[in-house]
Amino acid sequence: MEANRPKALTDLAQAERFELLIQAVKDYAIYLLDPDGYVATWNPGAQRFKGYGADEIIGRHFSTFYTEEDRVEGLPARALETARNEGRFEAEGWRVRKDGARFWTHVVIDPVVGEDGQVIGFAKITRDVSDRRAAEQARFESEQQFRLLVQGVKDYAIYMLDRDGRVSSWNAGAQAIKGYQAEEIIGRHFSTFYTAEDQAAGEPARALATALEKGKFEGEAQRVRKGGERFWAHVVLDPIRTDAGALIGFAKITRDITERRAAQEEIERAREALSQAQKLEAIGRLTGGVAHDFNNLLTVIRASADFLMRPNLADDKRARYVQAIAETANRAAVLTGQLLAFARRQPLQPEVFEVGARLRGLEQMVATTVGALVKVEMDLSGEAYWIEADPSQFETAVLNVIINARDAMPRGGSIRVSVSAVDRVPAVRGHSSATGKFVALAITDNGTGMTPETLKRIFEPFFTTKPVDKGTGLGLSQVYGFAKQSRGEIDAESQEGVGTTFTLYLPQANAPVSTAASAAVLAPVTAPPRNILLVEDNEGVGRFAAGLLTELGQTVTWVGDASRALSVLERRAADFDLVFSDVVMPGMSGIELAQHIQQAWPDLEVILTSGYSHVLAEKGSHGFKLLNKPYSIDGLLSALRQEADAG
């Protein structure tokens, strides 16, 4: 048994073990040369790399493996000489296999020294590193190509910073944009390119911190060239990390956008100039329209007043001219209201109401307005849709759209009114869409339709395609103003020969109220006599209002502004039951006066009156009773009676 057991390595002599080791290595060529360079031993690794069997190569000179050009240069002999004199030779280079193929090797040659200290040969180890060299060469070529690419870019400054922000590379684009040569800037901090004020504000450090925190910094700002000239730059800064995540620096790309900024500013200036020109054109059109319409109204009033001043005018004619003046004044008030609605400067009196009920209440008026040739279909479902808006302005807006639809159907047609709930308002006239709960009121006709050019202008004040004296051009402007002031939108779609759809979007209300239409308030014919402090800065209006109140049985004290009103009240506030004040006055406004009275004399009633006030339009009447100008006798009596009842 013991005789058949194979020998263990430890049982072998050292020379035998060494021989086994050399013969087992396949990835390295390990062999001996004699002192003159002739092959003395050969292992399997050498055979695999070189292609020679041991019997083919032992005894031949090792220069056999060298290229022809290396042999001409004497490289084999120089390698042995270096190993002999320096104790080692190590290098990489081309070698040749038996079949003539070249491969890249890593070579180590060590001298073999005998017991007497003389070199008796050389130990040579060769490794085939062709694959590694190919990979390194590919990487080198890729890096060279990338370097050429970066250096070839002239429109972008592309360079690297170290971890502290110092410039570590520089391309031709950076030189062109910043003005520095590579040798002038490499090693300097990138804050060199920042303006003095940005440096003082710590912008360079903030940019690096942002890049580290968010993975990127990007922005536009002014930078400074070598000569001190400022330019606008678009900057991107990215951190560079190793595969392990360690920060090694930053990549920075800068583009000179000075020309682009200048072009943008020029476009903005042109746009502003165009906008200003359009505003002036609109003002001119608005002024002309207002002048035209009010001159027509004033013609009626002036002519009627002239007739009323004639002596011996018959009572029936006198009554007719007085009626003409009253009706014309009402039309003037409607015209003013439409202007204010378009400008979104008319103070609204919103209420919560159900849209369907309000529309059903308008059916009779709509039928009368459109005439027999036009069929109106109210498509109102049983579902209730609540909104909060000024009901009077809402009805006016609906009637304006329906009248516009009627006029688009001179030979008759049909109008369909429908209501639905939607959760978004589409993009309209360049504005983005909006999400939320809205009530959509759609009014569709099958009339003549509109061209795209006309559709763009329909909400402009006094723009109309109707014949002269057939429309003021303010109806759709009122609808537009009402929608905007009610936090809604108005959209219009039209096709020539097919028809038009107007869709009014208004926010839904949360709390329902009674669906009954508001009953008209019957104005009382009289009001209880009271002591009134009248505050009005316009002399003509003040004299007229004082006379009117006196005619209605009131005792009136008239002052011209709020400061004089307060002076009177401080002396004799107990003498007055009511303060009747205009809103727009020099110095303190009527609202400020009312608030002061509310604090100093809380039992003293206040009525405000105004034809227009930006304070009212933007903030409301602050809870005080408001009587809109122009007011009628019935309207004034109603306000006085309400205040008396409240008191």
C-alpha cells in the first residue's frame, strides 16, 4: 500500500518541485538563457505565447522573438547588457510569434549568478498583455478624441475646477470667451470671472454649494472678461465624482449669451412699444366711441331742455320732453355701467343664486327681445348650479350675448342656452387653462358666424360689425368685464356660415340660497324727515343734491369735503341723523370718512354715493350703504327709507 502511494510535493527534492512549478505555469513564458542569450529551457507558457515547441527553440538565440527593427537597433543585446550591469531589465514592446504574428509583451530579465559571483545566464519572464494594451490604447484614443472635441469647441467655455474651485483645465472656447490663455488662468480660482459685487455677495461659493447639494447649478448672470469687460453668461456647474462617490472637482460650461440677451431686450422693447401703440389706439377708439354715444344722448337732453324753457309749452309736450330726458339719462347710466364693467371697475353686489332659476326668470324677456323669427331653447336640467355673482350684471351679460346672437340671424334661426358643471376652464386668448369647480353657461346660435379676425376683436370696446346706430359695441365688452370681475372667463367659438357659441365660466358657490328671483324693491314715495349732513366736493352736484333732499322733506347741511364734515360733527354730531357723502373727494375719501364716523359716532348712519371709485372697485364699500350715481328720486328715497328703518 505504502509503495503504491504517489509522492507528495514535500517528498520531492527542491529541484524537482521547482521544475514542476515552472512547467505548471501557462500564463507566463518562463525560461533560461545562457550568458550569450541562447534559449536553455522552455516552459508550456512560453510555448503557448511564442508558438514554438521546446525542441524547436532550445539552442536558438532569444532575439528570434524580436521584431526586425528591434534587432537592427540592437535591442536584444542591450536588454542583456542592462540586466547584467543593473541587475534587472524590464520593458514592454512588440514581439513575434512563430507564425510571424506580433503581440505586445511585458518582459523581465534577471541575471543568474553562479557560486563564484559570475553571470552564468539569464532568467526571462514574458507575459502577453496585448488585450490590456488594446484597452489602454482604446481609452487613450477616446480621451484624445474627447480632448480634441473639447478643445475644438469655440462657442462654449468648457473647463474643470478642483474641489476648491481652482481652474484645472482650459479649452479654446474658454480662452475665446474669457480672454485668458491656459497658462494665465490654470491654478487660479474661478471667482476671477465674477463681478466685484457678486464676489462680495459670496456667489461663487454659493454656486459650488448648490452644485454639491442639488447635483447641478445653472443660472444666468454677468461675468467679467480678462480686460474687465462685462458680458452675460449662461452657466452650468456639475460636480465630478469617482465611482466610489468621492468628489474630485467640478465641470463648468459657460456660454456667452450677450447677443441673445440684447436680442431679447430689443424684442421686449418692440413688444412694449407695440403694446403702448395698441393702448393708445384703444384709448382713441374708446374716446371716440364715448364721445359719439354721449353726444347723441346730450343732443336729446339739450334739445328737450331747450323746449322745456319755452314759455306757454303745452303740458303734454312738457311731459314728453321730461320723459325723454329721464329715458336718455337712464341710457347714459347703462352706457357708463357697460364701460365700467369692461374695465372691471364697477363695484358688484354679488349674491348666491341658482343659475337655472335665474335663466327661467329671463325667458319671457328673452322671447320678447329676440322676436318671433328666432326660437330660443332653454336646455336646463333638473340639477341645481349655484354661483355667487351680481345677479343684475349676470342677467345683463346673458341678454347681451343673446341679443348679439339674434343680430347674427337676420332671417331667423335658433338659440340654445345650456348649463353644465365643469372642472376646468380651457386656455382662452393666450391664457393658460385653469382647474376648479365652474358653472359653464353656453349660448349657441346658428347664425352667420365670424371670421377669425373678427373673433379676435369682439371683446374690444366699441368694436362692432353692425351698421351705424345699430349697436354701441359695448355689449360683449360688458360680458367680458363681468366675467373677469366675477373671477371667471368668457370663451367664444365661431365658424362662418355655421354659427357661434359663447361660453361663460363662473366659479361655483358652496352654499345654496332660495331659487326665487329677487323681487323688485318698490321705492316708497316719501321718506321720514331727517337732519342730513351732505358731503360733496362738486359744487353743481352738491347744490342739486341739497335741493333735491330739501324737496324730499329733509333738513340739509352741505359741506365740501371730509375735513369740514368732521369739523361740523365734532361740534354738533347730535344734530344729525345721517351723513350722505360722495366717495371720491380731495384729501380724505368718503370711505375713510365713514370709517372715522363709525368709530367716533357709531349711532350715526352713513350713506355713500359714487359714479366710480377704484377704492370701491377693488375693496368694496366696506359694509356701508352705497347709492350708485346717477341716482333717481326713487332710488334716493329707497336708500333714505332703508336707513331710517335700520335706525
